[in-house]
Amino acid sequence: MDSSLGSPGSPVSLVTGGSRGIGREICAQLAARGHTVVLTARSPHAAAAAARQLAEEGRPVHPLTLDVTDDASAEAAAAEVAARFGRLDVLVNNAAIHYDTGQRAVTADLGVVREAAETNLYGPWRVARAFAPLLRAAAHPRLVNVSSEAGSLTNMGGGTPAYSASKAALNALTRMLAAELRPSGVLVNAVCPGWVATDMGGPGGRPVSDGAAGVVWAATLPDSGPTGGFFRDGRPLPW
């Protein structure tokens, strides 16, 4: 990573799954706000390519390899950020897989469910564990879990079982992390970006910029902002 990017006093933000879709747009919007952004992806080539594209758009970021399903990768990424910046102000857990619209709960392929949980639940958990010491060292730390209203128990049905169950569990993790990290001043929230027109969401959704904006809102909350909540566009959603 090139430590010349960003200013020394700018917030340091890391986004998982940042090479495309909502993740890439979150990186772009945070960079536009003056953050020193670490764009991570499982593929080093994808991370580097996205970073080059954003630099061409006037929004430079630092590419970094991070596979959220691998303990060693998460620990290595945390060590790299610590060496370069000494802290992390914002962690956005965005990486997710398996929006399984073709499945139903009773007939679901449990292998797909396990794969979804590995990335959508254990991934954010693994990354939060690795970066917690750096967040605690920051002055105004924020942790955002990119969730979905599909994980809301209030309106849950039998569809997209792998995705919905993993996002419901991510919401539970959000509550636990918020309670544990509250004494350190870390604000932890889950954000649903809404149905967004991405590779995962498919055509017909809202613009990617609109979905990302709600995540950036939670990533840039003032110290008096909420923690342990579930939001879309800055408004609470039912658990």
C-alpha cells in the first residue's frame, strides 16, 4: 500500500468486498469525504484493478488482499493496516454471497447455507475480531455490518433461506459487538442498503450510490449517534 495516499489526519476506513458493487461505491464515497480508504477483496488482482479505476476517477484508495473466510488472511490484513496507519477508524463489513432466490427453507441445500454463513456471518465476525484492537485505538471508531431487510425476523418468509438466515445472524452479531465495544466508544450498526442494482441484486434496483449512502451515513456518525441499531437510509428497521 502507498502510504502517500490520504492525509495523516484523515480517518482510516477499511471496506471488505470493495472491488465491485456496493463495496466499491462505499469506498468511492468515503474517499470523496477525505477518508484514507483501504479497499479489500479476496483477489489481489480485483482489488488492484478497482483501486486503479477509482484513482482515475480522482478517488484514490489503498488496495489490500483480504479473504474474510480465512483467519490468517484477516490477521495479516490487520497487521498490515497497523503497520501502515497504527489504527482503524471505520470498518465496513460488506462482503457477502449467495442471494439464493431459487431456494426455499424446507428444500434448501444446506451446503449453500453453510457457505453463506461462512462469508456473511463468520466473515464479519472474523474481521471484527482481527481489527477490534485497532478500532479501540481510534478516537471516533465506527463498525458497520452491511445487512439486509431479508434478515429481519419481523417480515421473514421461506425464501432466500441461506442469505436471510445468515443476515439475521449478522444482525445478532451486530447487537453483541455493539454491547461489547460500547465502553471503547465504537459505534456498531447494521445497515440494509435496500434492493440495489448490482451483480447480486440484479437489474431493476435502486442506484448503487443510493444504497451505499446509507452505509456511509453509519460509517460517519457523530459520537452522539446510535449504536446497536438496524437502519436503511438512516431510518430504523424492525429486527
